[in-house]
Amino acid sequence: MDHPGYGDFRARREATIWQQLNQVLKGLIIIALLLVIVSLFLPQYKRLKQSRSELDALQAIVTEQKMVLARHTREASLLKTDPVYLETIARDRLDLMKEGETIFRLEPPKEKPKAATPAR
């Protein structure tokens, strides 16, 4: 026994199911496209971050080396031009002192050896 409006209702119901399935399919396609785009650009992004961190580390080394160079250049200049500085350095390295002079040496604290951790 078919009711007169039942076939119409069934057709509309099937149409809405297909519309919903089409919406779900569109959503899945968009998600798949986004995943493809992310998978294409993620390795390059990681490589870029790694390169930037390496660059920062190298720039820190360059800055440190520039400071060492400036210190050595200053010391060489003082050794060439300042006889008082030259005398002070020579007496310090040769452990010599003038008469009546008292020298105080401050040694940096020695680092304690780290205890080995027991193996488990």
C-alpha cells in the first residue's frame, strides 16, 4: 500500500542524503588538498628553520672571533707602543718583581671533576 505522498517524501529524503554526501565529499577533497599543500611545504620550512639556526650559531661564532681579534690587535698594539704594558706582561710571564713590590696572584677556582653516574 503506497500512500500518495510517500513516494515524494522518499525522493526528497534521498536527494537530501545525496546533497549531504556531496558536502562531505567536498569537505574531504578540501582537507586532502590542504594535506597535500602542507606535505609539500613542511620539509622546506623545517630546512629553512634549521638553516636559520645554523646561521645564528655561525654569526655568534663570527662575533666572538671578532672580539678575540680586537683583543689581540689591542694587545699587539700595546706591546708595540706602551713600554709600561710590555714590562708588566714580561714580569708577569717570567714571574719577576721589582724590589719592594708585593705581588698578589688570584687563581681561578679549579673545577671539580664530575662524579661518574653509576650504570643501571
